[in-house]
Amino acid sequence: MSKIKSILVTGGAGFIGSNLVDSLIKKKYKVIVIDNLSTGFEKNINKKADFEKLDLSKNLKQITRLLRHCDNIFHLAALPRIQPSFDDPILHNNSNINATLNLLIAMRENHCKKIVYSSSSSCYGNPKEIPTSENCNLNFLNPYALQKYVSEKYVTMLSQKFGFSAISLRYFNVYGKKSFNKNNPFNAYSSVIGIFNYYRKNRLKIKVTGDGLQKRDFVHVNDVVDANIKAMKSSIRNSFFNVGTGKSIEIIKVAKLFSKNYDFIPARLGEAEITCANINKIKSQLNWKPKIKLLEAIKNNLI
């Protein structure tokens, strides 16, 4: 590989990761993608990026070798969503925590400069504070939420100990291009927007979970990519930020935007009743705000 320093993107074959890689390539960065393809697809990876297929939780020596060429790391690799994390918590612990530890150790060995970690708003559970700020009390409703938060705390703690910068981004409900693939129902960030869109295109009855009155703060993947890049460029050494819009909408109302042909399925254990981000901190410290509105994205086929 070239001696020119690259940017490493873990999970770069997935939904958010591949969109981030595309944006970095357009900005003329040299990019290395690590992905084990358990939830992502190789076809998602930009052909101008270097790709290494490996499992972050098992291959410390290979990770350390790859990071010799990198200063900045975007860590998006995760497995996968709420319900599967109940079914196999050990597998998810390895993928969501041990993988992060390996990456941080490899960064220490290579004196890397910065990590931007993709965390989750799921750590808030059912918050009393709406919109929810970063200082809200935490409430873990499922193993996935706990694992993402533990990984976030490791990023904070070990980056301070090892001497590199770290920013964690707590995503709310991300949607956009490549969010849903019928061959990959366990995508870590698969959005109900993408699922509803798939149902509509295939003239299938939309399935609404529970009573559909649960509310979500939907943020477009292009805005999430922008937040990641602003975080990388920021001089802030160690902090965490919500990434959302500050507005939420009932799922039943979203379903009706796609079709009148819908039905209800049983509610799922461990899911929040409402997500709504307070984004004052990221606005003021990273100069970031969302640009794409949900209705415009649906109307202009940005999903």
C-alpha cells in the first residue's frame, strides 16, 4: 500500500459505512475498509477503497498491521439489532465490545490520532427528558444498547489513556440509500423507512409493530455522514454527541406516507416508546445540523 496515510472505516460494507466511504472517496481521501460481511455486502464498497475482509474481534495482529497506514479511524462495525442481541448476547458482545477493544489496542500500537465511534441513542431507553440531551439518565432496555454504551465508554477511557482523540456519535434512527436489503434483514442500522419503502415498491402490505404510536427521530444518512466528517476534522479531543433532527413522528403516520395497505404485528420487547434528540450540543460544538427532512426524502426518493 502507499505510504500516504489512509482513513480506516470499519463496517464499510454496511449501510452507513458504505455511504461514509463514498463521501470520503469523493473528497479525495484514501480509504481502507474492514468488514467481515456478516451484515454488509461487498458490492456496497466503493471500488476506489482498499478492502480487507476480517473479523475485528479475532484478528488483532491483522488489525494492527492495517493501522500502520492510518491516522484516523471511523468505527461503524456492529452486530446487529435489538431482538437478535437477546437471542445471542455472547456473539453480540464479541462483535460490539471485544472488536472495539482490539481496534483501540491496535490504535495504541500505531500511535493513531483519532477515532470517531458510531454509538447509539438506544442507551437512553425510555427517557423522561424529551427532546433527550446527552446528559439524560441512561436506561438500557436490551443487550445491544448496553453493549454499544460499554464500547463507547471504552473508547472514551482508553483514548485518554493511550493519548489519541475520540468522539462518539449517538445515532438516532438513520435512514437513506442502502438501509434495507431483503437478503440482509439483520443490518445493524436497518431503518423502518427502508423497510416500508421496500413493501411499497413490491406492493406488499406494510407491517406496523405494536399500535404504531411509538415515535422516532429519523435522521438521513447523508446528514449522519456529514456529522462523522465534521467530528473527524474537529479539534475536540474527547466528547460525545447526539445525531438526530430534534423532531419525532409516529410510526403509523410514517406507514401512511407509503401506503394505505397496512396491518399490525405484535410489539417487540426492549424497544423505546419515543426517540427524539436534543441536538444543541452538536450544533454549537461541531457546527452541524440536519439538512434533509423526512417528507422531502420520501418525495425525492432519497431512501
